[in-house]
Amino acid sequence: MTRAGFRQADHEYFPDEQRRALRKAVRWQIFTIGYTVCTITAVAFVLGNSQAMKTAWIEDMLSLIPQVSFLIALVFIRRKPTRDHPYGWHRAMGVGHLVAGVALFAVGSSLAFEAVSGLVLAERPTIGTVVLFGETVWLGWLMVAVMALIVIGPVFFYGPAKSKLAPVLHNKLLFADADMAKADWQTNAASIVGVLGVGLGVWWLDGAAALFISLGIIWDGVRNTGAAVRDLMDQRARRYDGKVAHPLGREILDYLREQDWIEDAAIRMRDQGQVFHVEAFVRPRDEQLSLDRIGEVSEGISALDWKIHDVVVVPTDPLPEYADGAREYASPGSKPRVPEVDSRNPGTLGSQPR
């Protein structure tokens, strides 16, 4: 008689492709922290009295939160399940996502209040001059130069790099970090407009730019907090970008319905952070059901994709109405992938990122 399942601890690892991607992600996060520290220092030297520049400066500080959260979460997700934490520690990544979102929203709201107050009170910022290499230079030109230069890193280097790694790792925190980095040019452009507005005598442009940047921070906070809360509250597993239900659910249903002893099936699949927990409800054709068959199906499901971390197969009739089991969920006429279990690492396949 075989076991009717598998040890979850056997799955506390990543396949080779994901290990390589994770090492790259860690290197990019460390590079991002170093780059951002340099940009924060550079902006501090040319800050002046511009509200837009101050807001952009704080936004740069806030951009460190996703990287730090990601690196801290990695320490936890490598831990194996215990009696106190039977599902493992993978949700540490979701907690980091939530922390980053709440921090962005809170600080963004404070910055927006300051920007609106400045506009209402008609506070007119002044930007003075500095002596550079013996020449008197308007500080605004240095502000514009710094903001134009520091945008190169997030927009052209580590932003696109992380966006390529996030699907491979199914990491929503990394995807959100990359998405915010690629949109960093909007903050820099707004701060440049605000500075030039002060130079042209249009004082309110500085406050308007600060408000625009603040609203962007608030939106990032709302979006990331909402996504993190939905995952932590066990919503139906979704793709790394959160736009649609994860297609792996359809593949699991197709695989289950291909088994000759299963009349119908339904599943519940939840996101544990980077991996999925799957509950498969099956209606057997025969009342006589062996543990061998349940064990084969359990390991077969786990072999469909590396993200399937924990599987429970439950024979039942009727199938739960709240589970994904509608016939339209499975693609008509589709042929399920036949899992090929790696004898060295049971339960893994070299699947494409989704």
C-alpha cells in the first residue's frame, strides 16, 4: 500500500530554474538598495526649498521598503513546516507585501496633506543659487540634472530585470517592486516640472507636482495593500500580476478528470506566497477506493508544476459548490499535461512561468 499523499517537507526547495532566478533577484535587490542610497544622498545635496523635491526624496526612501521586505521574507520561507506552522512559512512574502503597501499609503497620505496645505496657504518656495567651480549657478539646474540622471537605474536596468524574474518566481512582491521602479520616471518628471515652475515664477507648480507624486505613492500603497490582504485572506489563487485566476487550476482539473476512476472533480487552490496549497475534491465512480489511487493522484498533481507545494485529495459526493469545478472552467477538448516525476526530486517539473 502506498501513502495517500506526500511529505510537505519534501517540497521545501525550488527547482534549478527558480533557484537561479532567486539568486539573481537577491543580487538585483542588493544592487537596488545600494543605488537608492546613492540617489537619496545625491538628492539631499540639492534639495533646496522645493516641496516637489522633498516629496520625491521621501519617495526614494520609501522605495527601499519592498527590497528590505523581500530579503527579510527570504529568511523565513526557507524554513520547513512545524507543528505550529504546518503550512510552512511561505506567507512571509505576503506579509512583506502588506507591510510595504501600508507604509506607502500612510506616508503618501501625510505627504499629500502637506502638499495640499502648501497650496491652500499659498506658500511660495524659493530656490537660491550656489557657487560651483567658481561660477554662480541656479540650484534648480542641479536639481533637474540630478533627477534626470537617477531615473536611469530604475527605468532601464533593475526595473525591467525584476519584471522578468517575478513571473519565474511567481513573486508578487517582486513584481510590485519592479512595477513601481519602472514607473519611477513619473516622480522624477513631476519634480522637474515643479522646479522649473518655480524658476518661471509659477509657484503653484511645485505644490501641484508634490501632490501628484504623493497621489502616486498613495495609489501604490492602496494597490499593494489590497493585493496582499486578498492573498492573506485566501482568495482564489491568481497569476503573479493578480489580473486573472491562475491557469494552473484548469490544468489540475483537466488532469483529475482524465483519471478513469474519477467521475468529476473540483478544487480549492490558495496562494501561500510563492507556492500553492491545493485541495482536490473527487467524486469516484466506484465506492471501493484504494489509498494507492489517492496517492498516485496526489503526487501526480504535485508534479504538474513546482508551485504546487501541498496537496490534499478528498473523495466526496457531492462536490463542494464553493470549489472550482464548473465544466466551463476546464478548456473543452484540452489534453492535460502528463506529469513526469523527477526521481531525484519528486514533485517537480521544468514548467514555464505563469
